[in-house]
Amino acid sequence: MVARTGAALEEVEDRIHQAGGSATIAPLDLGEFDAIDKLAEAIGGRWGSLDMLVLNAAMLGSLSPVEHLDAKELEKLFRLNVLANQRLIAAFDALLRRSDKAEVIGITSSVGHVPRAFWGGYGASKAALETMLLSYADETAFAGKLRVHLIDPGSTRTRMRALAFPGEEPDSVKPPEAVADFLVERLASDAPTGERVRVEA
């Protein structure tokens, strides 16, 4: 598991261990691309292959008219939402191809393909992510060993959702566990590569 905050990672790691599972944590900032490469080297050296890569890192940025988007914030938005995810694919591609059956899961949003007023920055970054992942799905489909899934969680009770809709009652939208259950079911199915699917309530 990778995230910037070591303490939060340790909390999740403890919960996994208490449930009888195992986990390895790696606190790092995905904006530091060299750190991604080093992580791939470490995982390759320890396990030799990778069965699943979840591309969930993203930031919302400011919701504002396109003409008022801050250039520096937009650059940071694309660095994390698009470029870091591409770097993760580049760093782990060889390990994914060594797996007998590998899964790449990219978390997207409806605004990536249905533009919405004031969501231009975030939506553009998700549109770029979707195009990149669907291209990767097409490029790897011939081998039949790697599937790419584009998952739109829909309205979900997350911190990012609370930032985007501050007046919304949290209990009115589904919990993250519902999305996790959907993913488990999808990965166990014979779903094809390169599909965009939305998790409905």
C-alpha cells in the first residue's frame, strides 16, 4: 500500500493484520517519480511479479470556471491525476506482464466523459486518464493475461466528495465498502478488458 501519510498507512496495515491478512506499506509521494521507480524495483526484487495495480491517487483541485483555473494548481493536478499514474504503469508494466493474470484498476469519474460546469480541471485530468488507460488496455489485450478496468465509483462517501459537495448529508451516498465489494465481484468475473463501468448505489 502506498500513500503519503505513514501513520494512516500503519492504521490500515494494523486492521488488515487483525483480520488475518498481511500487507506491506510504502509511504511516499507519488509526485516524486523517482520514488515510484524505486518502489517498482523493490517489489520486483521481493516478489518478482505483480498481480494487481490500483490507480486511485488523485486530487480534486479548485472547482471554478475554466478561464479562472490557476495554472500552477492545474499543473499539479495533472502531475498527480495523469502523469503519476502513467509513471506507475511504466514502472510496473514488466512485473504485471510476468503475472499469470494481472489486473489494472483505474478510478475515474463521470466528469471525465460528461463535461460539467466548473469541473473543467478535474474532468480534463480524468478524461486524459481514461484515454491513457483505454489505450493501454488495447495495447495489452492481445496477450490475454492483463485486464484494464476503468471504475467510476459514482456518489461515494469520501473526503473528496465532501470537498466537492460540502452541504451534502454523508449518509445519503454509499460507503466506500460498496465500491470495494463491486471491485471484488468484477475481478472474479470474466469481464473483458478496457471497459468503463459505474458503481451504482
